[in-house]
Amino acid sequence: MSELAPARRRWFLLGLGMATLLPLTTQTAARLLDLKVLGDVNVTLAFLASGFHVALTSFFYLEPDLAELRRLHRGRFVWAPLGLALGTAALTLWLHGDIAWVLAGYFAWQLYHYQRQNFGVMAFVASSQKVARPTTLEQVALEVAGYAGILGFFALDGFATPRKVGAFAAALHQVGLSTQIAAVLLSLVAMVLRLKREGWSWYPLWHLLCSGFFAGTFILPDIGLAFATYAYAHGLQYLVFMYSLSMARGATVPKLSPIALTFMGLAGSILLMVLGDRTMFSWSKDGLFGAYLGLVMAHFVVDASVWRLGEPTQRAYVRKAFSFIWE
Amino acid sequence: MNDRLKVRLASLCVVALAALTLLWTPLMAGRIDFAQTSAHVRFEQFGDAEPWGRWSIGAQPRVRFDRPLPAHFKARLTARAFGANVGRPIVIRIPGGVAGEVSLSATDQVIEVTLDNPFGSSAIDFTVPAPQSPASLGMNADGRALGIGIASLEVLP
């Protein structure tokens, strides 16, 4: 066992915690204090947490240790991303840019993807805290929190939700709020049970944090602030995971080093920024914007495949790269 | 049945139970007192609270709630107009919805307007025809461009 492992575990958890809470802190501070530096910080966070974090997924296409996984699952690594990019582009063209329902599906998947990452966060927290893996009750609380976030999102004023959904926004908000409260209550019950069973650890607090991941939707009156708190938190969490992975793998494979990863992020985010700019390519009748949405959804698919810790290949890969967590 | 499916089914049951709260909780109803501050309402382009309510400042004041307004509702206002706005049409609209018009006298009166909210907005917008400052009328030193003074707003389902 490495002597550095406990310290690395602490730093990793600290990084994840900061990633989760930093956007809430900086966004709130920017609204309370009129400081230019806070605005700059939030712009930087927005950049890192949007296209940049999505582009980091390209790491998995260069990873030699995942070559066999890519070969066995061409559907997830090749055909699904291609199909999503081309299919969504074709769909937006066919709909002549009237894509409210496409965006609704996209955002629902995006928020579900956010919460799936929180399941991963909890698995890592459990292992690094040396406590039992998430119980069924804890998993239900996290899942419920994800549904609350999706329901609340569609009730957020100002988003391009379809007209038919918008008419039910008040009801969606109400059900979302009740669901969010249920998620937090379930988390608190799970916390009591775990503390009784295992004694003190940071795990229950982490679980409460992840169960309240979307709570800003129901607490904060500012739509932009509510969305930014969790969207940026998700992106920053992903950066912590990917740079930790890159530091472990880059030591022996230079093309996977943190510097290489940063270039992947920059190149990919420029591509996504250009594709996602609906004004720049208005001649494409939103076809390129559809491709942008498809590429982001491809990130959901590839990511879900690689971090599937229930599968032996992925579990072995992650455990090796994050050996300090499991030591 | 695998564990993930069990978790998903149990979670959907929780959401279904949460949906039952719709049966006994009104979606959005209640009276907003403009003389008070509220954690659930933001007054944009409105002045500070005064003992009777608060004045709008500028041409496009907005009241923003912390949750979406119902798809169709009646807004009951206790309000007055200032200066050149007395008797002139004041537009009330939910963003994306059809506008309603009211006219107000110089003293508080109760008016009702029916509003549609097709996009699930949480805001009510007002368009004030002639914001005017008391200073410009030689009344006092108040330089704020006042339009309407609202004492309360009720959302009636």
C-alpha cells in the first residue's frame, strides 16, 4: 500500500467537494458583490464546465487500455455517437428549427446524466471512506433527486420548454419540489441508519449533498443561478475525475497526460462552441446545432459506458487508475 | 428483477406519491403584500416598500415569483396610478401570453384581470405609459419616474 494513498484520497475528495460547491459560492457571491473578478471566475467556470468538460471524453478514444472495450462495444463508442450527431442534425433540419421537444429530451437526458455521475461520486466516496457501498435506500434517494431536478428544470422560467409542457409548469414545479423534499428526507433517514451501523464518516454528508444537487431549482428565485449551480458543479466534478485519471495514466502514456488532456478539452470545446452557435451558422437551418446536441449526448453514452463499475473490464480499469482510492 | 430496476421502480413510486401533493396544495394562490419584502417574490423596477405598498419605477416593472404561475388565472390588484398615468391604459402581461389592459385612478382601487400563461412563466410584466417623477411635477424632490403604486396582488386560480 502506498504511503501517499490516504493523502491522495483526502485531496481527491476535497477536489470533488470544492467542484460541487464552488459554483454555488461564486454565483451567489457575484450576485451579492459587484466585483468584476467574480464575473471573470464565473465565465471561466462556465467555459470549463460546458464544452471543455464534454470534450475531455475524447480521452477514452486514445486510451490503449480501453481498446478492447471499444472493439467489443462499437455500438456505444462509434455507432451511437455518430448516430446521435447525424440523427439529431437530421431531426432539427426536418423540424425547421422548431426544436422545443428535441431540447426537452436533450435536457431531460442531460440532468439524468448529471445525477448518474453523482452515483459514481458516491461509489468513490464510499470506497475512499472505507464504508459500505451505497444501500438501496441511498440509491433510491439519489434517483429520486434526479427526477426532482428534471421536473423542476421544466418549470424553470425562461427555458425553451415546449408550449404544452410550459402550461403545466406550475404543477411540475410543485411535484418537483415535493420530490426534492422526499429525496432529502430519504437521505436523512439513510444517514441515521448508516451512522448507527458504521459510526461517523463523511459519507452521509456527501450523500445529502448529492441528494440536494438540484435543490437550487426550488430555492433560488434566479433561473440562471439555479441552473448554473448544478450544471457547473457537474462539469467541475468531471474535471476532477478526468485529471485524476490523466495524472495516473499520463505517467506511462504521454498522449494521456494532463497537458494532452487540456489540449483535447480546448480543441473540442472550440468545435462545440462553433457548432453550438446558432447565429453563426443560421444558413444551416439549425442542422449544425443539432449535431452539437448529438455530440453532447454522445458524451453521455460514452461516459456511461466507461464508468460502468458493475462491468468487470471497466471496474478493473478504474480501480487501477484510481488505485489510491481502493488501497 | 435486477437492483437497478428495483431502485428505478421504487423511485418512480416516490415521485407518484409526491405528485399526490397536487391534490391538496394549491399551485399558486395567495396575496402578495407590496408593503412587505418576500423571499418568494422579486420586485424588479419597483421602489422600496412603503407603509401602503410600493411604486413602480420606469416603464417596464416586473413581479417575479419563485415558481411558475398557473396556466390560466385571475390577478386581483389593489393599485393606483401616478401623475399622467391616471386613467391611461396600463398593460399587464405574462411573458409569452396575451396582454390585458387596465386603467387606474389616483387612489387605490381593486381591479381584476384574467391572464394566460402558455409557457409556464413565473413573471408578471407591466407596461407603464408615462413614468413621471414627483420632482418634474414640482411636488417634491423625488426624482424617481413613478408609474403605478401597488398595494397588493392576489393570484386567484
